[in-house]
Amino acid sequence: VSLFQAKSCICHMCGAHLNRLHSCLYCVFFGCFTKKHIHEHAKTKRHNLAIDLLYGGIYCFMCQDYIYDKDMEQIAKEEQRKAWKLQAFTPTVVSHYQCTMTGIGEKYSTWEPTKRELELLRHNPKRRKITTNCTIGLRGLINLGNTCFMNCIVQALTHTPLLRDFFLSDRHKCEMQSPSSCLVCEMSTLFQEFYSGHRSPHIPYRLLHLVWTHARHLAGYEQQDAHEFLIAALDVLHRHCKGDDNGKKANNPNHCNCIIDQIFTGGLQSDVTCQVCHGVSTTIDPFWDISLDLPGSSTPFWPLSPGSDGSVVNGESHVSGTTTLTDCLRRFTRPEHLGSSAKIKCSGCHSYQESTKQLTMKKLPIVACFHLKRFEHSAKLRRKITTYVSFPLELDMTPFMASSKESRMNGQYQQPTDSLNNDNKYSLFAVVNHQGTLESGHYTSFIRQHKDQWFKCDDAIITKASIKDVLDSEGYLLFYHKQFLEYE
């Protein structure tokens, strides 16, 4: 688009020149990207491609992202060169144009390697491609005084593939008054530190300071709960992502599309069934993790492993007396009779009736985090539950989906007919463990590097680990990633 044509381009809905004007590639329509006028046009007309009039990028409304096309990229570069050449000879026109396009007077150019940079790349091939035995991304963290609870979560987050891609591509655009107080900015710096190639342990003092500032219940040098830190960190990151394009609230006030919600948020369906009229009341709530009860707690545990029938679920052999992650998930999603002391008002009966409640997964997150409730706190009891729980490398969540509810009778698992649904299959990529007692303990983590390498992270010390080391560990927080993303 030439300069003079661009001057006449205004949003067909609000008449503005600004707000990242885009042009529809199907018809003659200009719309604001910031005010989502081009989005409304795309949705109404089903015109799913538009071009950014400033930089020439093509946006696909089906992918909800800019797409790369080699020919269009070359055309955009050529048009940019023509426009800037024209501006050099028409200062009065440029001045007027830059006044109307406030903040867009600065020249933009894509990065291309210089001769010196090409020479460096030729002499350092390992910097061009990460090999399977490469240790980039592995870095220890100094313990700043009982901060192992923070270090183990940082290791899990920095090895979450989509989160890594987000921060290493510099996607965060901070809008906070003081960027130094933004936890997302600090996480971005942390990712740069981890993947810089430096091998000396990193000192996360700025991260600790921000955690104390934004999650005051975690302030101080006493030992904290790693699960509590994870939830607090995700909450602060979610709130500080508001400056990113995808972090701004959509038309639905209860929905956020920031990177944290894209990766970690799932939907938990709760079905309450009246025992008189069998009417069902359904609610769906967001979750960042699933907390699972364990045998040995004061809460009655059901069901235990079948044991005698020799069944294998999620690759877990049911050895007599061994509890599996699948057992815990079956208990979590079983129908529960609420009893006479917890009657609800039925919308069908219009009176208070006894009911049953069942939880299932309506929407699975990209990263599923399972919290094994090893720390029990009650009026009479404070203790750690050390029950061994077997967890698999590969996990199929299909049996616990709301869509699979009819295949489960009275809480008992039945093999789903759609066992080939890869959308519900996960791979383990991080495990957080707690050694010691409730009063005195230490956190460590196992993280997955590339496709099949595991490492133990013990604050500043990182050592190679076997799959057996991982699967034999006690397990406190288990992180699973959807299988459609391969490890590079």
C-alpha cells in the first residue's frame, strides 16, 4: 500500500486512522485491529485473511495469529523501501502523515544476519541447532534460604515447552507503570538466563523479591509449600499478563486468553443430580491444577486398585496394594452421595432434596498438573502422607472426560470406545518431590530434557537421572503435557 493510498485508508466502522488498521484480502474493507472491527468483519463475512497496513503481515482469523508467506514478505519489504524512499523526497507529506499516525513514524526493518554474524554461525554450528546431548536450558538455582520450594517450581515452568516458546520469542509487552515490579518481565529475563548457555547457577533474588511483594503470604525465609507457590505464581503471572494482546479480556468478562490461561487452564464440570426427579444441574469452573486425595488420609479412599483382575489402565500394572494415579483420578471423578445434611434446592422439584455430585473434565488444559495431597492439616492432625503412588510416563485422560461419563457405571472404569483420541493423551515432563517431614523437609524436581532425557534438579546441583529414578520417586506435583507437542 503506497503512502497516498494509506492516507485515504480509514476504518469503515469508526473512521479512525490508528488502532493498527488492517485490510480485508477478500473485499474492500478496512478495520481497526485494536478495537476488533476487522475481527467483527471477518466473523460476519467469513473473510479469514487480512493484511496489516503498517508492516504487511498477514493475519489469519482461523489460526488467530500472523502467518508467514515468503512472497508476501518480499512484497512487503519492497513496498516499505518505496514508501521510505518517497518520504525522503516529500517531507511536508511525511510530516502530515506522521502526525495523523502518531507513534508510527519510526522505521521498521526485519533482522537479517550480517556477514560477521554469518561467519560466527558457520564456526559455531551448535548454536544453530540444539542436539540431543546439548545441555542448554539446564541451569541450577542458588538456594537463598529455604527457597527450594520456589526453585523446583521455576525448573518445571522453565521446561514447559509452550511457556518457553512464548518467552524466548519476546511476546510479552509490558504495560505496567513500573516494569521492574512485573513478574512476567522477570520470568522473561529468567528464561533468557536459562537458555543463554551459561552453566553457573543462577541467583533468583529478583524473583524472590517480586514473590514477596505480590504474594505476601509467602514472604519470609521459612519453608513454604511448593504447591501453594505454584498457584500464587500462576495467579500473579495471569494478572500481570494484562498488557499482552492475548491477555486483554475478551467480550466475556470471565474469559482470559493470556499465555498462562492458554497453557494451564482447564474446565471442571460438576453435575449435581437430584435423587427424586433425577434432574441434573451442571456448572463448569476453571482450574489450574487437580488436587487428589491419597490412601492413608482421614478422607475415606475409594476405589483401590482392582489387583486381582490383572487389568492395566494407562500402562499401570495393578500390583496388589499399590495405588496408582489412575486410582486417584477414578476416586476424584466418582459419583458422591451428598447425604441428608447437604440437601440442595432442586430446580425441578422446587424443594430441598438429597443429591449426588460428580466431577468430570469438560476441557483439558495443555499442561495438566496433579497435586497429590501429602500434607494433611486438621484440628486434630498435622502430618505428611508418604503413601507410594505409581504414575505413568504416558497418561490417557479420556475415561475422566465429561463426554466419557456414560461409559462409566457406578464409578467403575470401562474401556472407552474412542481409545484413539490423541487430544486426551499426555506425556510426563516434570515431577516435584518432597523429602522429609512436615516440619523439616526439602524439595527437589525431575525435569524432562528433549524427548527422553531426565535430570534431577536439587537447587544448584543438576545430575542425570534415569526414568526409573523418576517413576520410583514419591511424587508431590506431577506435570503432564499434551502429546501433540513434540520435544525438540
